[in-house]
Amino acid sequence: MSNVQNTLSIIKPDAVERNLVDEIKIIFRKNNLEIKESKKIHITKEEAAEFYKVHQSKPFYNDLCSYLSSGPIVVMILSGENAVLKNRKVMGATDPKKAEENTIRKLYGISIDKNSVHGSDSIQNAKIEIDFFFKN
């Protein structure tokens, strides 16, 4: 039975700044994740705060919002079989030092904060996050 899903992916400021967008998109495609929509945007700290509000009780919340709004990002809708889980696997662990070989974060992540990519962590959050950036 087919289980095609959509998920949100963000290429974060550190990766955009280092011109890694095309390399990262190639990794998604090689892993059978189709890029349905993609756009480069620069969000405000307020928008970042809204996007990350699920984390607002956490100590890293403020830094996260400052960082996501610190430069251009590329937001994408990825589609494919079990896209949410597959994207998480392709990205690798949040901490690049702990990420598996050949994952995006292992290859390009600088630190636990500057880990190059964000991906939705559930089907429910994927829908919320896609709507956040791709409201029609």
C-alpha cells in the first residue's frame, strides 16, 4: 500500500550562506524525495518565534528564533513514500557529531544549532509547517 506524504524541509541560514542549497536538494532527490515547491525567503524574528512556538518553553528558543531569522532560508515541500520519516533519516541527528555518515547534518552541519536543515517531526506538524510557509 502506498503511503505518499508531504513534509516541510528548511535549508537553514548557515547552509544557504555556504551555497549548499543545490547539494542538499540533490541528496533529497537521490533519496526519492520529490521537491514539490521551493522558495528562498528571509523571515523576521517574530515569524521565527511563531514557527518555533512549540519550543518556546525550552532554553534554546530565543537563539533558535534569532538564528532562523538571521539570513535567507529555503523552504520546501518534499513528497514521497513515508516522507516525514525518510526526511528525518536523510537529515540525520540534530547534533552533527552524532549524525550517521552521509546524512545532511553529518556532511554539512556546523553545530547542534547550525545544523543546516530542519524537517517536520510528524505528519501533523508537517501539515502545520507547510501551511505556515505555503498558505495559498
